[in-house]
Amino acid sequence: MSAPYGRRLCEVAENRASGGYRIFSLDDREGPEPAAGQFYMLAAADGWAAEGGRPFLPRAISVAEAAPAGDGLRLEFLVDGVGPGTDRLCRLQPGEGVWLTGPLGNGFPAPREALPGAAGAILVGGGIGVAPLALLRRGLAERGVPLRVLLGFRDREHSGGLDLFCGSGGDLCPEVRLASEDGHAGHRGYVTDLLAAMLSGDDAASAVVYSCGPPAMLEAVRRLCAERGVASRLALESPMACGFGACFGCAVPKPGGGYLRLCVDGPVLAGEEVEEVAAAYA
Amino acid sequence: MPDFCGIQLAHRVINASGTYDALAARRVFGDALLEDFPFAAFVSKTITPEPRAGNEPRRIWETPAGMLNSIGLPNKGLDGFLAEDLPLLAELPVPLIVSVMATSREQFARLVAAVAEREEVAAIELNVSCPNVHSGLIVGEQPAETEALATALRPLTEKPLIVKLTPNVADPAAVAVGAEQGGADAVSLINTLKGGALDPASGGPALAAGHGGLSGPAVRPVALHQLRAVSAAVSIPRIGMGGIASGADAAEFVAFGASLVAVGTESFRDPRAGSRVAAELEGNLPGGVEVPALLDLE
């Protein structure tokens, strides 16, 4: 389904802390329901391209949750303030306006679209990259797809979004396993340690791995899945000025040479469509 | 209704080459794009004789009120463009201007001849100023080279030939005069300014190519000054661009001698910026502006 043509002004409904990150929500009265893995281009209506001239370009942010609200949708976004754009988004106040374009890009395919006969899904998220997996997890769980969710964080400060993976009782969903490099939660080490252990099981080849996170983690997931012959779908990130194929900034090398445009050819790519997830274009 | 070199346009706002992929935008936004197409004419991305993959990432970098890019002219090459893209671009509701670039006069001639004979094409823009490709700098930096190129290409078509000027020269007006004397029908300016930035994370250049072209509101005063100088030097029409984000910005370019204006980087921030700028420029929006009288450019 196409995105509504052009950008539209949406109102901030809420902005709350979630661990070391922020979750803000927007009321979107026009857009179609996004698929997990899709993203929006976002820019605050005020304080964007203002003093100092930055942030200037809108920021591409994956949608973490979408639910009917009033006469439209309430969209939730998980953000970590790492630069002028995300800092400004972290400071959004309820009632403020945000320019929004989207939903853009492709979403995660259903397990059986990715792998005929797939028996389940393994979701692997790292850091702020857990966001699109939250919406994916909810959709798969509602359809009764057998699931495992592996989430990794660097340390307490660089973690958050877990409330997006909670059931109605407020507890973390039982299928979620955590890893942290500092050991503050779950397995001490990398989330890919958990994935490697899981992929050594007999039934791993019938699962589809869905992943989003920092480049080094995504590359480790891509390699693990390639080595074990497991289907993978990776949500990548890239510098992006426009989100709709105009700027050609979000180039990702293809294995056979040439480049993909992540905004219109992704952001979700099959593991075999990616040569290497390198920090150079993340 | 503006007349540009004999082409009737619905308004005065077009796109800067390489800043809008109408085919990708149509896939993203659907046919709503065609019902309110943002530009009065569509300028294609630059076509080269052979296909190009473009530059290695990282390709873009945000700067104060602007951005650097080093995209590297990815395109399907002449044959791919004519076979695959041109029929789809012909479905756009506006006249089509095709941008071409080559590294020799002979290759430029091949492109112009092949593109001009297609009835879908209303005009041709000669990219002699792309700062990412060495050949562009050489021709567009030299008034004599620019004149010689225009002179060589002029007999190949009766369709308007537009020379896109580079701002990275001491005297852009002299290059514009070369284009006019060679028989060009119009000039467009400015292309991006050469620029660079340091990536604090790596301690090296922010872009893989080492440098790029600066665009956005940061370049607007440079563009206006160069437009004014060019407008005073030539009598052929000028297409003005460089950081236009509103009708008020566009009106400044009209006052400095632009027949048409182009929107580039602002389309990245607002996919319908072209329509908005046009409506503001023609006074059709609350934020509309008076179209100013042409300044005394002498």
C-alpha cells in the first residue's frame, strides 16, 4: 500500500522514559497501518533547522507500535538521543507538532513468505534496534506463530524499550530472553551468543531469524544464519535524507556489485541480499 | 502561464537534477503523485553514456542548514534510460527535461542526439558542473570549453539546450557567456558548492569520496549573488536554484533574474515542496509573496 503523498503534521500524544531511551507517540489520522519494519521520516515542526542550523534533515525512525486511537492510529517510536535530530525528538512535548512522511520502505515478511514451511520465528534485537521487533513480535504472537525473542543491550544506560515487549500484566513476555554486555540483565555477553546456542538446536533450520540492531550485531547475525543455513531478514539503517528514493544517500552494496537504496529496496533485506553489514554505511 | 524557451509551463517551479526520482516517488506515494505533481517540468537525474553504480557510501552528511552529498551519478546509462525509464517518465503530467553528462564532446554528442530524437523529451540540460566527476569540472570551469561544447552540440537538435553552471569558479558569468555564445538556449545555476566535513567518530573525512557538494539554505546567498552576475551578463533565460525552501526564497531568485526556479534539497524534507513553493510564489497560499520586479542588474 502506498504512503499518503507528502508529509503531514501530527500531534505528539505522549513522551515517556523507557530505560535509557525515550518512547514518544504521535496521532496519525491519515496513514495506513504500518507493517513491522517500516519507518517514517520525522521532524519536529518547531526547533528543526533553527538555531545552529541543525537538525536540518528529517530522521528515519522505525515504528515500534501502532494501534487504533480515536479516528486514526497512535504510532510509537523508540529513540535514543545520539545527535541533534534524535536529541530534539527525545524532547518532544505532548501537543507539539511533528512532520511525518510514511509509512515507508518494506516490512518484515511473514515467516512462510520468507521460508515455505517455516515453523517459527526468532527475533534478535540490539539496543535501539529492538523497536521494529516489538511490533513484529505482537503481530506474530497474535497469529500464534511460535516465537523466541532475544534482546541485547550494552549496559543499563544503553537499554530500553522492554515495556514494548510486555504482556497485559506488565511482565516481560515469556518468550523474551535478555543479554547485556555488562551483565545487568540476563546473559552476560552478546545477544548473538544466545542466537548461536539456539541455532545449534535441531529445529533451528525451520525458523526464520528477524533482526535489527547495530551493524556489528547484524553482521554477526547474518554470518551465523548463513553458516547454519537459516533464513534471515535484517532491518538495516543508513544515513537517509528523504526516505522516498530521491536522494540516493542510503546506498548499501549488493553482493554482485552495485548498490541498493535502503529506503525503497529495504530497510528489510534478506541476509543473502547483503554483502556485509558494515558500519561505513550504517 | 510561463513560457520557457517555447515550452508552456503551469508555474515557475521545477526540480534540480538529481534531487527527485519521480519513478521511485510514484512507487512510494502511488498515482497521487501525478494528480498534484510538485514541479512544472521534470528534470531527470543525469544520464551518462554507460551505466554507473555511483559512489561508495558514505554518501551524505548533514551540515548546518544543508547537506553534503557525493552520490556519483548512479544511472542506467543511455540505453537503459531510453528503454526502461523514458517511457515511464513520459507518463508524468509535465514536460520532461533530460540531464546528460559525458567525458568527451563525442560522447556528449551521442547522448544529445539519442535523447533529442525522442518526442517525450522537451529539452536537454548539459551537466558540465558536477563536482563529483572530474570531467564536469574541466568543461564547466572554462568559458572556452563550455562555448566549444555548446557549439558542437547546437546543430544536433532544435530542442532547448540548457547549460548547468558550476558555482566552483571565480567568474560564473564568463562561463555563462561562453554557453550563450555557443548557442545554448538557457543556463541553470547553481550546482552544489564543493565542501567537506570531518566525521568525529572516525577522525577522517565524513564522505567516502573525501568531499562532496553542499546544498540547502546554507548556499542560498552564494546562489543569489552568482545568479545576479549571470543575469547581468547574458540575455538567455536563467533557471535559478540553491537552497530554495519557500515562495519567499523563490521570489528573491526571480528578482535576481530567474525565469524559472528549481527546488532540490527541500524536496528531501518535504516531498511536495515544489507545489508549496509554487503556490507561495504565485500568492496562492496564506504565506504567499508578491512576485518582485526584476532588479536593476547592471
